[in-house]
Amino acid sequence: MKMIKRALAALALVAAAVGFASTDAEAQTASSDFEVRVLVNAACTITALPLDFGAYISGQSTPLTGSTTLDVTCPGAVNLPVTVDLVPLSAPVGAFEMTGPGANIPYTMTWDTANPVVLGAPEAYLITDSTPITIDGQIAAGLTPAVGNYAQTVTATLNF
């Protein structure tokens, strides 16, 4: 009988321990979601001012010239190509034409005044960091277009 009392006493202790354990508070959690974001800006920019030749006098005896600047900024860049489109793409190199009320007015553009390269040629202008690029334009002498305003939109592209 003593053994049974001991077994019952041990069983009672285990039951009491289990009872205390089950009355402990259970762990609880709370959570919240949050958004992670970033705004990515273009690392490089290119801006251009108009190439305005001014006034051309029909049949004038000297070419008319003008110039503009492309401002190219690309921090840390090394040898990135800048190109200028040729419209239409099937036209010969450098065959830019402004349209207006009469026949088109052909003109040429070059860059790098010290070592001129005709725009529309396959060669690109290579820039490093921030580079202003001067573009020189010329309308040949002796043209006799109709009176009026002539223009063309040309696109300069920086590939980065």
C-alpha cells in the first residue's frame, strides 16, 4: 500500500506541475507591413539649343553659317556615344534639309570645330563626364528658295 501512496503522491505532483504550466499566458505576436521604395533618376542628360541660321537672302554669294551647343552631362561616364539622326535615314551622309513653303533648303552640320566631322556619319561623338558639344551648320551659297520660314527637327541621342 505504501507503494500505491507513493505513486499517487508522485502522480499528484506531476498533475500539479502540469496544471501550473497550463495556466501560464501563451505568447502573443503583432506585426505590421511596410513599403520599401526608391526613386531612380536618369544618370545622364542631354539638352540642345536651336541651331538658328538667321536670315538667308535668296541667291546670296556666301554660305550662311550658324552654331549651337549640346550640353551633355553624365557623371563618371567614359567614352559614351552621342549621335545625331539623319532624316530620312536613306539620305546621303550629312544631307539634312529644312522644309518650308518652297523647295527644301539643304544644309550640313559638323561637330568638333578643330577636326570637323559631318553629322549623320556613322561616327559618334564620345563624351566623358560633362561635355558641351558645339555643332556648326552651313547653308550653301547661291540657293534660291521661296520666301518664308524653313525648319527641321533633328534628334541628338546619348547612349548610356
